[in-house]
Amino acid sequence: MLAGFLRKNKLLSLVATIYIVLLITLPGKAIEAVQNSMYYVMEMLMIMPVVFILTSIIEGWIPKKAIISGFGEGSGIKGNILAFLLGSFSAGPIYAAFPVCKMLLAKGAGIANVVIVLSTWAVVKVPMLANEAKFLGPKFMATRWALTTVSIFIMAYIVAKQVKRKDMPMVEETAETGKGVRIAAECCAGCGVCAKLSPMIFTMSDGKARVILETPNPKQKQKAQATAERCPAKAIQVD
Amino acid sequence: MRLPKMDPFTLSLWVIALIALLFFLAKDRKRTLGSMQMTKGMMGGLLGELTGILFLIGLILTFVPPETIKAGLGQSNVVLASILAAVAGSVTLIPAFVAFPLVGSLVNVGASIVPAVAFLTTLTMVGLVTFPLEKREFGQKFALYRNGLSFVFALVIAWIMGVLK
């Protein structure tokens, strides 16, 4: 239990150890360090509920499916804007965007749009902008956002000029269909939603989701499908 | 002890967020609560790292004198500091959510914003750790171009922000 906690929270454990050593050797410095930290702890507590609420609303109410179905090879500027919106209103780290982009490529989206989705997904996140403005100032945030947005569109243009579809690995249909439920471990963000929604099918171990019921009956399959749609990283595949 | 005050910007964000929350709760309570639960799971996973970073800031501010931070990350050797910061951002994979307070604290005690921007931008846009995965999914040429260009543009963005300031 303790070993698991230490492994999952390496940084926190290290910092806590330093504080304990300090408390014994230089208690004055330890108190000073806590006081210095408190300013940032308070700032975080002020902004975190806002980030939480905004992320929840975006996750629950932005019609991602409608955005994705607007993509196509020749959707031009409209496609670029959709790509930008999709990336901006998504949560999760950049690798969570990989499966989504694979799907877009398979649907005929252009390479420029894939670059736009990947980059905005990584950098421009609406709730994160609130967080950035809190710690570095609204002007800093707005300038960086504007410059990054321009850069992303220039990069998308350059990459699309240089990289063609033939340079990409074939977007193959998954060979093993009908195999049941699978999780792309490298995409899983460890949020635990699947294990909460379908504890019969999914479980959490070492901060990642795992399938415990690989060959579900049709009813369980339906349940798994519904759960897969709620996965923020789109890491669950049901077929 | 110096504590932050609620500034008008944060206050307005609170008002917007709360109004939006009430609106969507009224519209579909179950759906909104469901997505809040999912977000709780996602953000809950970050709490350990976040607490670690926040208390690490206190240690840095206590033991590293501001003059040292100014000398290392300040205006005097901004080019080298920015390139190193961009490299550091490329190899680390910590969520930006956790990086903002750390970078903000360094800027507050005199670090230049140019390396700060370089670090924040490569942190999210360039991924050395995720490069093999990106290469597998989209091919080597795509991954090289996207990451390489992102690195260069991060430095350009940082430089422009330094000039504008």
C-alpha cells in the first residue's frame, strides 16, 4: 500500500522527505519554505475550482461527434477551424489525441488538420488558459495564445507540404475484430471513469485501466460501448 | 506571510464558471454531474504531483537566492537559458497545469519570460517521451517535422514575447 503510494507519487514523496529532514535539522528554514509555498497553494485553490467546472462543462457538453463528422479531405478553412476547436475543447495529454487523429485520417481528414488538432490539443486548452492567466497574468496568457495559434497554422501548412499520405503508416482496420474489449494502455490517462461505470468489465491497477472481462456477452458489450464513449482519452475499443 | 488576493480577473472567471454550471445543471443534471465525476477522476490523478510541485516551489524560493535565479535565468544569458529551457520542456512530460505555478514563481523572483515561454511551449507541444508512439501512429517523417517545427516555433514565440514585453 505504502510502496504503491510512493511509486505513484515520486515527486511528492521526495519533497515530503526533504521537508521532514529540514524540520529536524533546520526547522526555521522548513517553516519559511512552507510559508513561501502557501502563496502558490492559495493561488491554486483559487483557480482550481474554475478549471474543474470549465473542464466538466466542456467534457459534458461540447458536441465532439458533430465536430468530428464535419471533417473531410476538402473541407478547407472550415476544416481548419473545426480542427482548432476540437483540439482546444479537449482534455487530456497529447497522446490521448493520437487515436482521435488516426480516426480522422481514416475518415479522410487532411494532414494539415491532423497537425492542427495535435498541436492545439497539446497547447491550447481553454480551462488551462484560465490557470495560465492566474499564475503568469492575463496579458502573458493572451499574447502566448495568439502567437501559438499563428504558429500552429504555419506549421500545419509546412508539414502538409512536406509530408504526404504515403509517408504515413497505412491506416489499417484493426485486424482482430470481434475480439471483445481492449484498452490502448499508452493512451489511458488513468482517470478511472471506466472502472466506475462498469466495474464488471474494467478495473484500475497501477494507475491504468485494465480489462477483466475480455469476452463479454451482448448486453455487457453494449455497456462497454457506452463506457468507451465516456473515456476522455478514447482508449477503449469495443468490437 | 504574503497571501494572494482575489483579483478581478479570477473573480470574473468564478462568476462565469458558476453561472455556466448552474445553467447546465438546470438543463441536464445527470449529464453535467456525470462529466463532473469524470473530470474529478482526471484531475484527482494530478493532485499528488501538484502538491509536490507547490511545496517544491517553497524549497526553491527559500534556498535559491533570487540573485542566483536572476543570474541563471535572467536577462544576462537569455539565449542559452532559453535553449536549455526548450530542451528541458521537450524531455519532461508533466502536465501544464502543474508547470504554471512553478514557472510563475520563477518569473516572480526575476527569471526572464523568454526561457519561461520556451519551456511552457515545448513542454506541451514537443514530446520526446511520446515520440516513438507518434512515429508509430503517423510515421517518422511526420513526427520529425511536427516536433522539430514545434521546437523552433517555441523559441520564436519566446523571442517575440521577450521583444514585446
